[in-house]
Amino acid sequence: MVPIGQNLLGRQAALGEEEGAAIGAERSGGTVDQFAIRSRGALIERLWRLLDRLPPPPPADGLANLPLLGVPILNRPDLLERLLASLDHPVSTLAIVDNSATAAGPGAVSARLEAIRERGHPLVKQIRIARPFANLGVAASWNLILTSFPEAATALLANNDVQFAPGVLGAALERIDPGRAQFLPLLPAPHAFTAFLLTPLCWDRLGLFDANFHPAYCEDLDYRDRLQASAGVEQLDGAFAHAAMAALNPSHSATLASDPKLRHHNGISYELNRLWYLSERRLRRDPRGSWRRLWLAQWSDDPSPDPPEPS
């Protein structure tokens, strides 16, 4: 039997020859042949539809291990250590996004994370740490984790202040199917995005998280809406975990609760994110304002710009 990847590559080559003929027809005589342009578009769309049928490779060890655990962190590395202490299931890769860096460079949080990496964990095969120049925010950090490990058959994204109830990780992996587009929350709404699993086919279908929500809040509402609007993604019932996880995680937003300055900055960025969530521009995928929103929403002690005079 011909492997599906080889089969698709063969079809791609055939489509490439047809596309080349279409481009040649388009350029002949120095005029634009609209039929050739439409034909080329149809050929490319055929290729994408073939790729849409390409299944992800099965995990090498089934799901005996959680393939990827991703955790963004801004402060409170002690809570990350508490999360790690609650692990009771093997993890192939722990991916940490260290968002604590400032203009002065790495600080105490980064040093603590490096100590965690060097010490290791008996249930974690490898610990990887990404250190952006500044705080990427939640959505961009999740995206960095997913896109850095596209081979991971399933990813669990979690806040650093989460604890895992005994048996929950193993039970979740028994329920999720890496060969299907699936999403599984380990906590009930409105905290479903505090700790959740998703398969590659889930974000293949829905796309990545909207980094226009910066640094935090409302990115979960946007993705929830996309989940609910997509008939092609299965939202698995996490009720098996909800009671135990909710009992173990009664409080949330430890990042803000730990720092009055961050709470102050969040008062501004949250309103910008809420307005973006309610905006028609978001629904249209209109890119205008991308820089301004990112600039104005930073959790920084730099003075905010004066508002422009009305024209």
C-alpha cells in the first residue's frame, strides 16, 4: 500500500504540472486569461482538500504519556512547582513560556525556572523553556507552544496556578482521540480554558488563538465561539474531571492577585480586549489597529500616550 503522504505528494506533482500549464496559458500573448486564473485557483483548492484528508501520525507510544504540557508563566514560579508536584501521569515534553523578562533582562523568575529545568521531574522526559523579549501574553504563548511542537499528538495547556486532581490526566487521555478534532476542558465554565486538552486537528480546523487579545482575557471567549460555531470539532464532556478539579482549584488569576501593578495594568488591557471581542473588526478579521492594541495593552510602567485631539 502506498503511504498517504507519498500518495499526496504524487498528486501534488500532477497538480503542479496542470498549474504550470494554466500559468502558461495565462501569460500567452501578454494578456490575462481569466479562465486560466480560475483553473489555477481550482487546482490549488484541490490540493488543499487532499491535504485536509491527511491524518496526523499516530503517537509512537499511544497515549501512555501526555505528549505535551504547555504552561505560560509571568510570576509565581512557586505555583508552577505546585502544579508539577500534582502530576501523576508521565509527560513527554513540558513546554514553559517564561514571560517574565523585562528590559533589564532575565530576573528571579527565570532563575527559578532554570533551576526547575536542571532539577527535572521524575514523570517528565524533557523540560523546554522559551524566553521571549517581553510578555507575549496568553494567546501568543499558547500559539508558540502549539506551533513549536506540531508533532505532539495531544496538547494540554494550563495556567501555572493549576493543580491536577489524582487520576484526571490518565482519564483524560483515555477519552481523547488524537486522530479526531477534539477539545476537552478539565474545569467547568467559566474556567474551561484554565486547563484544557486539544488535538492537532482541533487547531488545524479552528486556527490558532487570537493574539490581538493581549496580554490576557477574552482570548478564551473568542475560541469558545469558534468551537461552538464549528460542526467539525468535537467538544468532549469533561464532567468526569470537573468536580475534583474545581475542588482543588477554588481560586483563579493568581498572576494578578499576586501583584497590584499587574492588576492596575489589567484594568486597561481588559477593557481593550473586551472592546476587541465585541468589535465587528474582529468578526471580519480586519487587521487594522493590530499595533495600537498591542502597544496600548502592554503591562508596562511606561507612561501611556496622551489621547489624540478630536478632529
